[in-house]
Amino acid sequence: MRLLYTTAIRCYSLGVRLAALFGNAKAKLWVEGRKSNALMTSERTHEPWIWFHAASLGEFEQGRPVIEAIKRDLPQYRILLSFFSPSGYEIRKDYPLADEVLYLPIDTPSNAEAWLKRHRFVVAVFIKYEFWFNYMAALKKAGVPLFYISLILKEDTYFFKPYGHWFRKQLENVNHFFVQDDITCKILKNKGFNNVTVCGDTRFDRVAAIAEQAKPFPEVESFIDGRKCIVAGSTWPPDEKLLAGFFRNIPEDYCVIIAPHDISKGHVAQILSLFPQAQLYTEIKPGNQSSILVINTIGILSQLYQYARFVYVGGGFGVGIHNIQEPVAFRCPVVFGPRYDKFKEAVDLVDREGAFPVRSEAELQDVFGQLMTDEMYYAKASSTCRDYLESQLGATESIMKGIAKTLFL
């Protein structure tokens, strides 16, 4: 079975290389990035290293609080951060807390053996769904403890299918699973894995820290000018079209901040065509009493939520909603489109009435109207978000205890 698995991995790699030859930009980055790995020295380093592996940017954000905690509490260990996808590597290749950032070579026995010879790893941490079975076996053979963090599984995962015996067997190479929820814990224990700790999602620790350290934005405060504010974050055209009717006629004591996911000139122009009265963040003028501000820069959305009474988060009319943990960290009730079921925090908050899915403009009008005019309704939703955030904190501390126990055993 391992031979079949490795053959499938090689076929996947060949497919990506062919796509790169035919001009696929992401595939070309995938291929060229792995070539650059090969140009680096293969001389084994003698310092102790901790290896973190993430598929992409979202998984990196889940591992980031643990990396930061290691650098703070265990500075004697160096950090290797690897990515599978260009969308993670290209954005975080200069991440300052990692001593080295690389693409993960494809999962073959020879690559795994060479990878482990290059560093003296003392611990490996795989984030969420990254199951690479040749690397897992090589770590086990080398005696390097392997942890999974922020893991979340369902009963229909391929590990637990009738054909999944070999894949499930590979989980025996894992020293400990730090999982997000009780369901994942129960699934693993029912299959004989007792090395499981429920600790939640590390991203909550991250967003809570961001909220505590949020800096003021004087230009934004000047725009708000004492009004109540709605923030629409990470929006896409379907979201903006849905919001247009409501935002064009917003009450005078409210204002709106729209921070689109895509800030290209073309997309920003589309937004301005929907909201001609809007002003751009980079062109804020004193005394301009526009009710809509469009953020045409990146990197500040997570802190702009501090000004929101409540929030709309985009993506729910596409492949799935964007980050709702960031506004929840500021106790903001959250509204989003219908495609949210793959996100545990969204499902939890909808059940608790701290978040509200909408499928149409009529539903949006109803939810927004209640959050704006019904103080008890709003206060309950806000306190629900606060309580939920507090209940999810502490995952990083739990994981750090497990890693430290292994390191100093």
C-alpha cells in the first residue's frame, strides 16, 4: 500500500510540473520553490530544531501562536517552518520567528530520509490536516516525536472508511493529537487512539492577543466621528451586491467600513460604482461626512474590528466564509452568507445566537435591523461572542505543556 501511495504522490507531482510547463502560475511557484530547496546546503546542523509544517497560510496562523510561545519560552530551539502551498510560502517566507522557511519536498521515502538528515529535529509539529505518511514513518523511525495541533476530524474522513485501514495505521506514528473539539477526540478514542487532548483552536489565542494590542487609527476615528460603525470585512462581489441596498440608505447615526478581500484597482472601482458617495482610506479628507469608507490597503482589517458595533464577514456566497474569530475577539456579533458549515466556530456561534447566516437581502435587512435597533438582542449576541471567545482560549498553553514535557522528559 505504501508503494501505491508513493506512486500516487509522484503522479501528483508530475501533474503539477506539467501544469507549470503550460503556464499555471501557482504550479510554477510550487515547482521552482522546491528547486530552490535543493540549492541550499545539505550539511547537517547540530543545533536542536523544532519543525512546524503547514499546508498554507490558514494553517500557519493556527501554528503561529505556538511558534511565538516557543521563541519566547524555549529560545534555545531553532524553528524550521515548511509549507506545501505557494499561497503560504510566498506570503510567509520572510517570517522573522522562523530560522528557516522552506517548501516541503514531495512525500517520498527518499525525500523524507534526506529531510531528516539535514537537521537535528527534536520535535515535529504538523498543523491540522497535513498527513504525509512517508514523513510520518521517517519521523517515527528516527525517534522524533510528532504532534498534531488544531486537528479536527469527522466520521466520514477517509481514515475511517472501510478502505482506510492502512491510512488509519499510519496514525500510530503520531505521539499526540491536540484536537479542536470533543467530536474529534471521541472519534479517535473509538478507534483506539488514547493519546488525545481537547484544547481548542490556537487561532483564538492569536486573535485575542491582536485585540489586546490593537492600535488606534486616527484617520478612521475621524471618519467615524462619533457614529456607530458596521464593518464589512473580506467581502467579495456577491457580498457587496447584497449589502448595497442596505448601505445606500444607512441611518445618519451609522457609518460603514468596507474592507474587500481583493483590493485591486478594478475591484475597488466596482465597489465605488455601487457606493458613489464612498471615500477611500488612502484619500480620507478632514470634514468629509461620507457614510462609507472603503479600505484599499491590506494588513489592518483585524484591528479595524475594534470600531465595529457588529460585522459582516464575506465569502459565504463562495467557497466559504473568511475569518470570523477576529471580530469575535472584539465581542462583535457576526453576519455572513450561507456557506459556513465547514467552520466550527461559525456553527457554534450560530447555535448560540452570536452569529447570523443570511441567504438574501430580505434576511440581511432583518438581522441588521435587529442588531441596530434592539439593544437586548444586540447585547445578548455581543456577550455570547465574548463568552465563546473566553471558552476557547488556552490551546497554546496546553500544547506548550505537551511539547515541553516531551523535550525535557
